[in-house]
Amino acid sequence: MRPLIFFVGWCILFVLCWPLALLALFLAPIIWIISIPFRIVGITFHAVFALLREVLLLPVRILRLLTTGSPRLRV
């Protein structure tokens, strides 16, 4: 559905102002290529913070399992 809305919007822009529509059609792949490194950095930061969160919350999860967990984990 999203590509259809994008296409209809581009067609309306083409009817109203065709030079701007052609410029947008030409610049869209270039902007996408330029944004790839920023996406990679964003994915990396998300992964690092998820790992940090799991490492910091690991003692809480272990204590929760020991107090209310399965009988085979009790000390």
C-alpha cells in the first residue's frame, strides 16, 4: 500500500511540477545510498545498547529464576 501511495503522490507532483518530480526521481537513489552508513550506525548502536541492557539485567533475571523459577534451579 505504501508504494502505491508513493507512486500516486509522484504522479500528482509530475502533473503539477514535472521538473521537480524528475529531480526527485533522480535524487531518491542517491539519497538512499548516502543514508546507508547512517542506517548501519543506527543498527550498531541499537545492538550495543540491547547487549548492554541484557548484561545489566542478567543478575535480576537470575535472581528472579532462583526465587520463583523451576525447582531444578533452586540452590
